[in-house]
Amino acid sequence: MPTATLRRPRRRRRKRAPLLRLAAPILALVLLIAAFWIALARFSTTREDDPTRQARIVAIDAGHGGSDTGAIGVNGVRECDLTQATAQALWDLLEADPDIVPVMCRSDWNEDLPAADRAKRVARSDATLSLSIHMNSDGGSGQASGFECFPAPPGNEYNKNSLRFADFIAAEMSAAGASLRGDGGVRYAYYDENDQRIIRERSDSNPNDYPSFAMVNSTGCASVLAEQCFITNETDLAAFASPEGCQLAARCYYRAIRQYYGLSPEPEESAS
């Protein structure tokens, strides 16, 4: 009789639950997401949440926009188009700068917003510096020319720092070829009870009872209003209000902003 061969019964393999089969890829995905958020947090800390950088919030104001076209210059050029072009060029420079945070005073170029309301936006933005960009006009005679800017006036708590910023701007514009009006291109402006503008030179440090521009008087930070050039003067227009001129002026403002914060006029990578 043949000898029977004993065979061990085969163990039935347990089928892995679908969830267990997915455990490894799910864990890998979780680790990948965690790594992404850690990297993002580090980036935010170094760029957005850096206290030093957050102390350098700059408000940029295109002085005219929407239905407020501003002055009309040579060949019908509009002040609003030029202030917007310069403001956009300055925004681009500051947005690319890792040391500074820019904010705009208008939500878009066509927004109708009075200066007093734009000043309130600056005050709410935590900005530590504000620049309002304008073009000048002599009413059409074409004789007046040059650059001038107006810091927060004497008596305003931000006068000293505004004056320092204005000096940086005037120096940069002068180096770029602009002639400076008045005492080194820095003056004070007030409006009387008849809404007539009164100009005082920077040497007049006495507080004035008349108000100045809203964009330097009510922003809650160091502020300057710049009259970039006379668009009623062909030479000025070509130098500082052409597409290249707006870029040039924006570069001057940008360098002045960096100097105001104690930074080199240009970031190291741009300077090299």
C-alpha cells in the first residue's frame, strides 16, 4: 500500500484592506504637503512677516485719476495719465524689492476718490512713508519749469521726517537733470480761506494756520507731494513726462525711498 504523504494545509493569504494598500502613498503625500507648508512659512517669515520689512510700508498715490484728469499740457497730454504711469513704474520697482512693501492709494486708476479719502487710506494702511505724484502747470504759458516737492509742513508731527524724505527726492531729481525750484526744490504749500495756494520756502519754519495738501497733512506718516515737472513746458515734458521720463522719475523716487529707510540707493543685486 502506498505511503500517504502528509501535506501541511496551505495558509490562506489575508487580503490587505484597501485602506492599508493606500497607506504608504497617503503618508508620502502628507509629508510632501507638510514640507511645502514649512517652506512657505519660512518664506513668509523672511519676506512678508519680517518686522523690519513691515516697518517699510510705502503708500503710492497717483495724484489724479478717474474723472479727475488734472492739468492739460503740451499737445493735450493729461496729468492723470502721467501720474499713473509714474506711479505704476514706482510700484513695479518697490514690488520687486525684498526690503519694502508698497501699497496703492487707489484700488484702480479710474477710481474717483478725493485726496482726503486717499489720505485716510494711507492712515489705515500702516504706511510709514507716503508719496503723492503730480505734474505741474503754469496755465499754458509754457514758461515755468523745474521740479518741486512739498513735505508735511511745520507744526505737523511728521514734518522733520517728511523734510528729510523731500531732500532725498530733490537730490535724486537734480542728479537726473531736473532744475530745482525755490530753495533746493523743497517748499511748503498752504491754502487760504479762498482756496488760493500760498507757497513758502523751506526756510520758513513757522507753523501756519492754513491747511496744506491733504496728502501730506492727514496721512499719519512722513509724506511728500511731488510736482514732477511742468507738462506745459516742452523741455520738462520730454525729460520727465515721456514714457522714459516717467520711468526715470520713478527711479529717482525709488532711490530716495530706500535712502530714507537707511538702505543703499539700489539693492545690491541691482547695483552690481
